[in-house]
Amino acid sequence: MIVRETTIDGLLVLEPSRHRDSRGCFAETWSSRTFAGLGLPTGFVQDNLSLSHRVGTVRGLHCQAPPHAQGKLVRCAHGALTDVAVDVRRGSATYGQHVMVDLTAANGRQLWIPAGFLHGFVTRQPDTELAYKCTAAYDAGSERVVRWDSLGIDWGLDRSPTLSERDATAPAFADFDSPFHTADREKETLACAS
């Protein structure tokens, strides 16, 4: 697996090796041994699949507050999307900054998003599926949502996106009181090592 650092500490692009032959290919998309060797969490508790029918569907920006904060390993199972992660760890030198990564079924890339980030994506092909593993179970009371267009992110849209009611009416980033701090990253790192 090739691991690439991004411009934000802790946010990683992972490229599993693809073994190809006349039938197609095979890839190991996750292994507890590989993740442990990289110092990343191995205790995933939930797998999710998000299907978006239309090109230009925006989902996000979402996170869960501690103690139900989620790290996410995201990949595109079908189609193509641009994934977005925004650093919301107070005290971080990159607070409020984002990284965008093109994830497609064809390129096989994955994005590791630790707790302390808002997450969202925009679809580039019809019937796009985002598959992701989470380090904590969904908890509705801990969910936080920030309006997708309140951070100056260029989503690469040529028309209005398809949005859920929740995402369309979410508060702006300027009104977001982040429940995360850079010290949380240190605690998460220690927990991963044990």
C-alpha cells in the first residue's frame, strides 16, 4: 500500500496495490496488520455505503462530536467523486483548511480522515457509491453539520448541487463551535498504539 501525506497533519491518501490479470484486478483495501504497522486505528466498528444517483450531489460537511467522534476510511466503490476533509481541531495550524482528493472506482484511492475533521463529497458520475469504515458507531445526538458552501471550497460545480434538507439548511462554518482540539489527536495516537 502506498501512503501519501497531505498538506494537513494526520490526513492520508492510501493507494492499495492492485493485482491485475485478464479477469480484472484484486486489491486488499484494508488490513488490521497494515494499519497497525502504519500507526493507524484498527478498531473499525461500522461500515457504511452511500449511493448518490445524480452528478453534482453534495453530501456534507459532517462530523460527530466526542465521545462519539469518528475516524473514517473512505473510498469510491462505484463511479467517481471528490472527497473533502476540513480540519476543525482548535489549536491546529491548519484549522479551517481543507484537502480535496479525487476518489474513483478506477483509481482505487482511499482517504484516511481522523476524528477532528468535517467530511463531505461531491459526485462526478451518476450512481456513485462511497464506501467507508468508521471507528465509532453513528450517534445522532453527536452529529454536527456545517453548510457546504460556507468555507470557500471550490466544489467544481457548474450548477446548483443536489442537497439534503439538512445540508441545505446547516449553519455556516463561522457559527460552528468545534468540539475538537489538537490535544485530541495526541490522545487518539496513544490509543492507536495500545
